[in-house]
Amino acid sequence: MKDETVRRNKKNCYLCGAMNSTLIAKVDRKPELENDFGILPENYLRFVYKCRECSVYYNLHENIEDGFYAGAYNKAVYNHKLLDKYTEILNLPAEKSDNRQRVQRIVQFCDQMEWAYRNVKVLDIGSGLCVFLGVLKDFGFLCHCLDPDPIAVDHAVSNVKIKGYTRIIDDFEPEEKFDIVTFNKVLEHVNDPIGMLEKAKNILTDRGVVYVELPDGDSALKHGNAVEREEFYVEHLMVFNKCSLECLSQKAGYDILKVESIHEPSDKFTIYAFLKP
């Protein structure tokens, strides 16, 4: 009965609004490696669709509650032991670190733009463990984080030694603006990624850009399926490809400066892009 109810309540595409989607997978059990978010086995049910119009994949379910990222997510994934996990990941060699390779992409972009690192203000939205900013700070960047979880922000301020804000972007009105705003594996977790990107324009400097990373569904499906691949796990409401990233960017009012699909050391398939309002 719940199967029928969830499918009967199928919404339009989360990204473009079209009612023209293909069912990719029915998932009625927690994948073995998916984080345990406390969903009872008898309640675990979701459907993965792909929109025929914009090509985004989306997870249809009712398992993630409002306010989840204000504390429950980090508790489930890290048991609030952020410093221990931060130290572990920070000490990975460069060739095994998603974060260090991400930092290199930011550094290379700034080199191409001839921006002096010490004059570049970076805001990472949804900073989590803050490894990315911890590495970036060593290059001289002026690093800031924004996260709804006060424990994550306290970790960033106390341990990573950067400026942090316990906020969501909707009610964030800083006195300063930023040259680079980053969404690293964040937009796939939220109901309104278009709105988040639109809000980011308000806090960019005149030269400012947005850097995004999103799970790459097309590449992931070439190396597995929508049930077991991490890119499609329950917390990812949307999973992208280059076509749907272009749709997202256009709807939010951005031009794509650069976009590339990559296979990361962690085995994640990812699309990254630099966007300019």
C-alpha cells in the first residue's frame, strides 16, 4: 500500500517541473554502505526517476525530515566526532584526497584569473568537516564557512581557525562579500538548489564566481546501479549530469565558465563547474 501511495504522490521533476520522467529504480531496503539515518526497515521506500526533459535524476521518498542538516546528519555520519574525522581525512596523501584535488582546482582557477590568494575571500556553504577550507587556508585564502549545524561551525572556528556562521543561506546577510562561494556536494541534498544559487549571487563581489560539485549520475550508472552506487543514496534528492547542470545554472541565472566530469579518489563520480552570474 505504501508503494502505491508514494508513486501516486509522484511530483513533477524537482528541477524543471516537467511531468515526464522514467522510473530508474525502486529501492525498498537500505543499501549496505548507505549511512544509517534511523529509517526503520519497514518504512524504507524510495523511487529513483530520471526526467526526460532536463535529464536530472531525483529520489522520491519521505524519509528526510526538515532540519535534518542542523544536527542529525553529522550525528549519523560522524557521531559528532568531527575533529577525529577531520584529522583522518586531512592526513590522506594528495592522490587519495578528494579535498586536496578540489583545492587544486580552486588554486588553478585563481592562477588563471591572476588573483592573489591572500586577497580572495572564499565562503564554503555546507562546510561539514571543513577539510576543504583547512587545506585552502594553507595557501593564504581568506576562508569562511556557513553551515546550519552549530557543532560543525564550532569545529570550523575552534579547530580549523576560520570564520564561521551558523545559518542557512536564506537568512544570511553578511557585511562582507565573497570572491568565491562554494557548494561542495551540497545542492543535491536540498529541495531548492535553484533558490540557493540565486541567493549566492547576493553575496558575491563584482568579480565573484560560484564553484559547485554534484554527483554525476550518468557516469555512476556506467559503473554500477542506482541502488548500490553512493551517488544515488537516500540523502541525495537530485543527481545530475552535464545537461541537468546546465538547466540548473540557467534557471538560477548563471553562465558556465567551465564544467568537467571526474572520477574522484573516493570512487565518487562528480561533475564540477565554475559559474558566473
